[in-house]
Amino acid sequence: MTEKKITRREMLINTTAFTVGSALLFNGTYAWGSSASSKSRVILIRDERLPDYGAKPDPALVKEMLNKGLCALVDEEDPSVAWKKIIQPSDIVGIKTNVWQTLPTPPELETAIKEELISTGVASENISINDRGIRRDPVFQKATALINTRPMRTHAWSGVGTLIKNYIMFAEKPSDLHPDSCADLASVWNLPNVKGKTRLNVLVMFTPQFSSVGPHSFSPDYVWSYKGLIIGFDPVAVDSVGLRIIQAKRNDYFKEDRPLNPPAKHIEIADTRHHLGTADPSKIELIKLGWDEDLLV
């Protein structure tokens, strides 16, 4: 995995690659923002001002992190320009969130995304934030663009809850995707109401959960204040980086190698079987911004 920290000036470099990538993005690929070597660019941004689990983050800070991450992703300095490079005013946008009670997508992040979409020119009535009701949601039914966001946490069926898994509610029968540790979750991304529509993936790592036992298991002892967002066009690459962080935290906390059980095999299979993106660290360009204490990756 190529890893680097960048300055604001360096974010403006390589606009030729960005132009090529932008054409590819709207044809359903995730090369936008990649370097000339066609690596998937992933942005990890952290801020120590974020609060611990249970406290509400400052909405302005959340929006700042989101916009800085997007600007780094698309090699742009101005957030308003960056958003216009992934969303058009004519778009109908579904924001696929996650409402799991103890660790949902932060409302402050949902609001920040919606506000930026409106600032870009998208009509408010053409934006919907939804999770379990997306198949009945008229905005999602006619959406031209999707934004995918959720927290990462350990999961009893799939190893971890991921951006890949976040689209399971698009399936007519989600339980059909549960066998073999949810190995084929990426198949959902080929459904007609999903394929080629995702403009941005935002994995929330404010207070991720690194251990659990059994379905819907949660303990505040197993979350920690990582205070980050992982942003990219390639959901497999973003999830792969998140998984590395979760695994490193498990090993550190338990003072031994503690693999996930069940394993999060759906991330690698999304690459090798479904060709949704890359899980190979050598094909990921990881850019780190902000607070660097205990990065774990």
C-alpha cells in the first residue's frame, strides 16, 4: 500500500489523472482520483477534537473533515468545486445511511452531506437519507446518484459491517446474502438500482467497534475514539483500510493476534470474485490527513 501525507499544495498536483478518472467514475468505475499507476485512492482523515463515544460531535467539525477528505480525494482546494465534480444539480441523490441503534451513521454527517448537495444545486426534494426503507423510497427508486456512509463495526455474520454490506437493503431478500459469512455481499452492487450510481463512500471511524460476540452485540468497552473518516470512490479499498485498522486494534487490545470470527471474507471476495474494487494493499494509495496518534495503519 502506498501511504503518504500531503500538503494543501500537493493536493493540486496531477489534475490530468483526475480528469481521466472523472470520466471513468460516471461510467461506474472507481478510478477517479487515482494516480497514474491506477491505484485506488483512499483518504484517511482524523481530528482529535472529535468527542468520545456517546457525545455529539460539532457539526461544523464533521463538515470540515468531510470536505477536506473529498478535496484530497479529487485534488481540489475548494470544497464547493470538489462537490460539483462528483454531483450535478440535476442528480437525484440517495444517501444510504445506517441506523443500527448503538452505532448509527452520525446525524451530523448525514446533514453535512445533504447541505453540500443542496449547495451544489441539487433540489432538496431530490435528496433522501434512508437505510431500511430504501426499496420503498421514491427518491431511491429514481436515484441517479448514491452516497454510501456508515460506521465500521464487528459483525456476527460478516466479520465486520462495511460499506459493501451497507447496500444489502437494496436486495429483495437480504437474508439470501447471509450464507458463508456473507461472502457475496458485493453482488448487490450489480443490481440495476445500484450499479454505477455510487459517487462517494464515507466509512465512519469516529468510535468504531472492534469486538463483539453474537448478533447485535455491543459493549462500550469495545469501541474506541479513533476520530476518523475514511473516504474514497472504491468501496472495497475503503473497507480494506478500515479492516486493517480494526484488526490492528484487536491485536493491540487483546495483546495477541486475534482474527475476526467469522472472517470478513466478503471484502477480498468483492475484489477477486465480483471485481467491485481492490482489496490489495499494494494497489491502494492511502493518504493520511490530520491527527496521527495511534493510526494503526
